[in-house]
Amino acid sequence: MDLESPLPSSPSNSHHRPPPPRRQPGGWRAVKYIIGNESFEKLSSMSLISNITVYLSTKYNLNGIYVVNVVNIWSGTSNVATLAGAFIADTCLGRYRTLLYGSIASFLGMGAVTLTAIFPQLRPSPCNAQNPDHCPQPHLWQLLVLFTGLGLLSVGAGGIRPCNVAFGADQFDTTTEKGKSQLESFFNWWYLSFTVALLIALTGVVYVQTNISWTLGFAIPTICFFFSITIFLLGRHTYIMAEPRGSMFSDMARVIIAACRKGRYSVSSYSFYDPPMADSSHEEKLVHTERFKWLDKAAFIVNPDEELDEQGKPKNPWRLCSLQQVEGFKCLVSIIPIWISGIGCFVVFNQPNTFGILQALQSNRSIGTHFKFPPGWMHLAGMISLSIWIIIYERVFIKMAKKITGKERRLTMKQRITIGIILSIVCMVVSGIVERYRREAALKNGSFISPISFAFLLPQHALTGLMEAFALVAIMEFFTMHMPEHMRTVAGAIFFLTLSVASYLSSLIVNLIQTVSGEFAESAWVGGHDLNENRLDYYYFTIAIVGALNLLYFVLFASRFVTSYDNKVKLMEDLNRIDL
């Protein structure tokens, strides 16, 4: 008998079979939890954002210009906080924990805002119906409670916004064609998923806030924040969690200082410090480029004995940087022209949340005899148009283009951003024309509420949604795909910094126009409780002029940076077809 022959299987041996292999983390299995978390988070935050103008106007008795400033500054602060969130995620906490802690801060902030609705002592007394122009104003401590809640929401946004897209992108292996294709679809489906959730849920939440109870209407998004945290924690075993690798902000400062220190040296006289990538890194090494050559001086090895230790590493990282650090910083510098163009485009993005809602408050919102259309529902027009376009683009346009050309065709980044900027201009022109019509009808009727239906305001909100579908998604994708993998959190922070600067710029423009028009016109174009006494149409036309200047800037200058990216994508597609 062969002693080395395997023993026959028996029932007892079945107990010693190796366990089935564990499923690999990441992929769409992990992304479904991330999208679920994002959907509930957006539902909660947008429930407040969509109706904060109505809440401040009706419950805190704030005038139009004060409301616009509060909303714009809060929005800007929430977006600029993403820089701090990106720094913390990259240096110590990582994206997973930063997302988790940001969600908790948002939950606490929404709870504080809910308290202002529960307790009337935290708000000023209601306006006198006989004298609506002289309403009791909130005390400083009442505003302090409100602003504390909004501040916590800004802190939470600072942790969530730069990390959610980057954390979702971490779940795909972008070194493979399949991973790159999945990531490209992820951007659109990520946007579509929470938009559809908002479309379904915000109708009910905003209606409850406006027509039933602000207390219940704010309690719902607070509970949704709780669900958001719970779903995110349920998926923790499926996530790919990249370790923090240090902040790009520190690398930026080091590259600039090191390049300044070596400014007198010639570019072609020295070798570069370009160590091999770590074995644990799955990223592709950045190729040395000829752009912004002055920054290359940061990677010059002028004196190896003074600058490198025994292991060949820099003794002083503020004097010698790696070529990868320099190229990473170049990637960041190269998106600045698009960043500036995005600011001009997204100034329009802030208008529906402020003046668009104030217009709805002074329009005929009656549907039949017993129902009034809530002003916060105006945003639904934008969400519907965004959702319809993404579905048509992903399911109809791309498939038809493939049938006609035999290969997958998508709109280029340049085309999408250009269309988005044009739509922003059209949106402001339409808004100005509709506002003039609404105001004239109100003055002719001698009433605070214009007899013109709120439906005339829907096209401008729908155009905002289309602008978002083209420009906002494209710029987000450009920032993320243009950056190395370890800089995706920074890319998310810079995207929201674009929105932040646009919010602050909107507030500056509003206050500037109020001051200048108040001195040289019969009445200020903006400001006060009654839009009928202002010329909001002139304000909209002014923003349209800003958009036209932005279009010229993008077409004549900034678009060349997007074109180089589009050409790179086309070249990679051609090479892949040759390989096949």
C-alpha cells in the first residue's frame, strides 16, 4: 500500500475544509454604503438649505439683504471648511474617520437648529399682520443659538464634503481599465442617486416645514443624519481604507520654499531627487513634465553630501523635495484657471437658494383653493432637470453614439463646462425677465404678493439644474481625475472651495450693488422686505454680464488646460484600442 497516497475522504475530514475566501473589499459592494450615507446626508442638509431662506424670513423676521448675507456666508464657510477637513483627513484621521466625525458634527448641528423650532423663546416674536414692515428683530443670544447650530453643520460639511467622493473613488482600482470605467460612471451615478433621493424626500420634508410644523420638519432631517451615520458604520467591513499619507498642503509649502531657496541655480545643471515609489503604493508614478519649470528647482540635488543622509533621503524636506512632490504641486497649479472659471459659473448656483426663494414668497403659490406650493419646492425643478439629463446622457446619448461610431463617445470636458457656463448666462437672463414681469404685475395690482403664478419661476430653477449637470459634475470630475490618487481629498476640498469663494463673491456683489444703486438710483436694486420696491431684475442682468465675461475668459484662456486633459484621455483610448 502506498503510504504517501491521499487518504479517502470521510465525513470527519469535511470539518477541516478551509473556509471560503473572504470577499475583497471595495468596488460597488462598498460604494452602495457610501452612496447610502451620502443620500441621507444630502437629504438632511438640503432639507435645511432649501428652506433656510424661508425660515429666516418668516421665523426670525430678517430682511432680504440680511437673509442673503447669512445664507451666502454660511454656505461659503461650510465650503471653505473643506480645506481644514482635507488637511485633517490627509495628515492624521484618514477619510473614513473624517467622514464619520463630520457626520456626527452635522447631526449635532441639525439638532441645535431643531431646538430653535421647538422652543419659541429662541426666536423673536411673530410680525404684526397689520404692520409687516416693522417686525421684532431677534436678540443677539437668539442669533447665537442659531449660528451655533449652523456652525456645527459647517464643521460637519468640512469633514464630509472633501472626503465622500474621494472615499468612494478609493474603492476602485484605477490602474485597470475596468476600474477607470467604473470610476467614470461612479461620478454620474453618485450625483444621480442622492438627487433622486432628494427629489422623493424633499417634497415631503419641505411641505411639512412650510405647511405643518417647523419642529417636525427639522426633526426629520435630524433623524436622517442618524440613519446616515448608521448606514456608513454598517459598511465599514467592506471599505478600502487608505492610510493618511501626509497633507499635500505641507508639500505645497515645501516645494515653494525649496524652489525659492534654489532660485539662482540653472534648471539644466543638476540632477533630480526622484526616489522609487514605495512597494505598498498602487499609484502610477507621475511623469516629469516641462510645465512650470521653475518649480523643478525644489527637486535639484545641488550638494548630495549636504542634502542627503546615509539612506539617500533628504536631511531637510524644506530644502529638497522629491520630483513626485513637485509634479503633484504642478497638477494643483494647473487647475487654477479652471477653478477661477468655476467661481464665475457658480455665482449663479447661489441665486436660487436666496433671491429665487424670495421671489417665490411674493408670487401666487396657490394650486386650487386649498393648497399653496411651498417655496422650498422650487429646487425640485433643478433636481428633476439634472436627473433627466444624466439618465438621458448615460442611457441614451452614449449608447446611440456607440452605435453610430462603433466606439464609446462622451462629451469632452471642455464641451460640458462651456455648455454649463452658457446655461448660467441664460439662467440669469431668464430670471431677470421673469422678475420684471412678476414685479410689474404686483405693482399694477397694488399688492405685496404678485398675481403671477410661481410656475413662471420654474424655468430658471430648471436651468440651474442643467448648469449643475454640465458644469458642476464636469469640474468635480476634472479636479478628481486630474490629481494623483493621494491628492483626491485635496481635489474635493478645492472643488468646494470654488463654491465657497462663489458664495462670498455673491455676498460681496449683493452688498456692492445695494450700496451703489442706493446712491445713484431711485431705490436700491436689492435689500428690504419687499422685492416690489427693488429692481432685482437689474441685479440678475448684472450677474449675466459677469457670466458673459467668464465665458470669454474660459474660451480664450482657461479651456486650453481642459483641452490638454481631453487630448490625454483620447490618446489613452486610442492606445487601448490598438492594444485590443
